[in-house]
Amino acid sequence: MATAFSAIKTRLQNRLGFGSVSTTLSNQLNEAWKAGLARAFSDGIPGLQRDTFTGTTFGEVTNYLVNDAGIQAADTTITLDTGTSLVTDKVALQDILEVDSKKYLIRDVTSATVLDLGAPIGTDMFSNNDTTKIIRRSIQLPSAGSVVGVKLKDGRQLAYEPRNALFDPYETGDPLFFEQRYSTKQDKSYLILYPAPTSATVVTIIQNRDVTSDLTDEIFEGPEEALDAILERAVLAFKTWQGQTDSVEATLATSAVRDTANQLQDASSPLKIFVRE
């Protein structure tokens, strides 16, 4: 079932008992609806507003030369002579840069020729035209929606581990773990694989839609059960923001959210038959 956001906001307005609303209140209702949707995603909506797709890493690339003879110890960036573009070549954050046997994690890609290494380079000095190697372990995602699961082509599922870079950031081999990061420079979300695969690696990714960017068509697609659960979370969010809700009303709103837990989980499941014993 497809429902326009405008109709959903009207339903939220009706549940809260509002007639005509001001511009400020209308904006609050929009925020409450998006908050309810985000919280429902967090609680789990199996199969709804979720994408499954394949992605691939791009292995090693070696066609870059250092293009900064005047690099200083305090510098946090390095300029490369790419001949193409770091962005076009899908270099991204957490990829591994190797120069003259020295390795660095890429904090971000500042431009088509500049890499941000995060911290000052220190005593590691480079010469102009030093050759580099970059191991591309990152996969660009279609949105910033949370990644639910990642599976290799052979069927092995990767474990989510956001601290893996602390263990052995430069380890290469078959991936075992993944994390998700966001590039502020490129305004993109990325999947990061650990250890870093040195050749093209295909994975299957399950990702939730992003509430703020993927729903720009202003349409929610899902059954009434899921929509009811989302609206109850929106009602609770709105009442919480008002700060004038008494304890009984707050308890009832919380209970309504709890009552929708099962229908949220079962919203995309087949009809069930219950047998009383």
C-alpha cells in the first residue's frame, strides 16, 4: 500500500486531536512523522523500505605519483598526480595508501587529487614522483541508510565490527568483518571491508532506506500494520517534545507503542494460523 506523506501527516494530526495547525505545528508534525519512521526502522521492519543489492571493491590501483615535493611534517594531506581522478577511481575513506613501504589509512578524499590522512605526516617524508599503491576496500552505498547485513559471494556472512581498524588496519585478505562510514567530503556513505581485499570482491548488501534522502518522493510503501506502528511512535515523539504531557498520558502513549511491536515485526510476514492447545 502506497500512502502519501501528506495523508500520513493528516492522520497524525487526527490522532493528536488537532484541527487547523500553524506553520510551526505543521513542521513539528513532519518531524514527528520522520522520527516515528526512524524509530520503527530501528525497532525493525522486516522487508519494508529495504534494498538488497550487490556491490564490489575495485582492488589495488598503482597509477598515482606523489606530486608534492614541498610536503612538510605538519601536513595532514598528500597530493597525487593521478592522471585521472581519485573520485572517479573510487578511492574512499579507510582505503590503504602505501608510499615507499609506509602505510596510511585514508581519512577522506578531499578532491580529485588530494587525500586527507587525518594526522600530521610527521617524520615520514616523501619525494616528488614517489610511486604509490592504494588498496580499495570501500564500496559506495546508494544512501546513508543503515546496513543490515553483508554476505560474500560464497555465502559467508560478514560480522559487523566498527572497531576492526584498531586491531590490524593494514591487514589484507578475505574479508571477515564490515563497518559503515560516512564521508563528509564526498557526501556519501560507504561500506568498509576488513581485512582489505586486494582484488575485486563481490558482496551482497541489505540496507535500510534512508529516511531523509531515499523518501524524497514523499510516499511510504507498506501495509497498514506497519503504518499504525510508525504513527504511534510519532505520537509518542511529539508528546515527548511538548514537555507538558502528564504521566498517565505518557504511559498510555508508551503502551500504545509497545502494543504495536508485534504488528511491526509481522507487517511483511505471511498470514499466520494460531492453534489453541
